[in-house]
Amino acid sequence: MKAGVLIAVCVSLLGSWAHGTSSLERPAPQTRPAGLADIHAQQALGRVIVAPDGRFMLYEWGHPYLDWVPDVDWMAPSAARRMETFLYKVDLTAPEPTSEYLFEPNAGATYWLGDLSPDSRHVAVFELDHDTNTVRAGVWALQEQKIRWFVPRPDEGQLGGVTAWISDEEFLYPAKGGLARLVRANVITGEARPCPECSLQTVQRAKSLADEAAARAGELAARLGDSRLPEGATLLAGSADGSVAVYARDDANVLMLMVKRAGRPLDVLFENPRQWPRPERTAAAK
């Protein structure tokens, strides 16, 4: 491919960023070890993605680092402000869906969720490991249940945006240093190399298409509704086929994640109080 050629982008119809009152990126880096009260009070949802066919969803959930403070001097400011974050998958074909780790996380690491490949067989992920002071890009094969990591280091200061997939097998991620600003990674061969011919317009175009797709999915998801949604619930994301809507209640009292599937009652994936110890329920509320 000749330099300067704009690569065509494949974007599946995905969900959107969660829009709660909290964020996985703190105003400033953590300066003291967190206790259990901090974990509950400051827990946050991040990105939420629903498969186009509504068969599964992925999301980020995080909290401050418990009982220790990581060294952040070596990383980009935005990564230094990020809380300890975990990635979860929910099988929406199950009668009673539950949250499971997307893959087993390393201790002392935080993660970013990238986008699904156009065929929904892979999802890009990123890991920052505080034990080894390393950052790496990877891809999780959803059917094979396997992770593949790539060698070129991603730029942790630019993680959290849309992942530009240029086919079912290749995606771009931001490079750390070097002449190229993007790395081109292949999920089949495991090859990843700096891609000077890859234009940043590719990523910008991917974001625009993803935003449009998320807006359309949100419009369809809003039609599902449910009378049992609690007051203050906010629509986060939906599937492209209109069969799934994901909601959260995120306020001073609780962080709650819910999913509504067409023809089924509302499912609560978790309901976590902000207070610790857990507040006692009144007799009227029991």
C-alpha cells in the first residue's frame, strides 16, 4: 500500500460510552490508599458495548486502588488518573444473565475496552501493568476464549477512544513513540507493525461512524422501555437490532446496571450501594 492512502474502515453497529455521574478517570491521580468505603463511594462504570445481534454485552467497571497507591510518574497524565478497571462480559442469551470477567485480569493492572471487530468475533483490549511498568495492546477471541498480545507499545495517553477496525482481522491502535502514530495489528497472524501509511483520518472516520451507529441503536433501545426501571435510570447503550437496552442508575446512593431484552423482564446485573458498611434497610423497604 502506498503512503498516504486512506484505508477503508469497517465499523460494526455497537453500543456507546456510558454516561453516568462518575468516571473511571479521576480529576487527579490517587494519592492515598483506598479503603472499602472509598471503593463503594467512588466505583464507576466506563464503556458499555452491546453486540449488534444482542447476544452479549461488554463493559468496564472500576474503583480506586485498594490499600496501595501505584507509581504513575512513568505514564501519561490521563492514564495516571485512571482507576483500577476490570472488563466484563454478559451472556444475554442466558435466562438470568450475570457478569463474568472477560478474561482473568493481572493483579496490579488496569484495562481499557476497545471495540468489537465487524464480525463480532474479537474485541480489542489494552492493559497497563503497574508491577512491570508496561502497556500493551491485545485482542480477545470471544469464541475461542483466548488472548493475543502485540509487541509495539500503545500510547496509554490516547486509549479509551474508538478502535478503528479496517477488516474483520486487522485494527489500528495509537503508537507510543517512533515515526508512525498508528500500529496495524492482525488478530490471526499476531503481527503488529508501525503503519506510517495509515491516516489519522481513518480513526476519525471510525469514530464518526461509531457515533452514528450508537445513536441509531440508542433510538431503537429506547423503544423497549420498562415500567420497572428505577427513578433516575439512564439509557447507556443498545443493540443494533433493537433487541437489547442497557440502563444504569448512578447517583450518590447506588450504582446499578440493568439490561432490558425484548419480550423479557428487566434484569439487574448488579446493585451496589455507595455506602459502606451497607446501610440497613428500613422495615418499610424490606
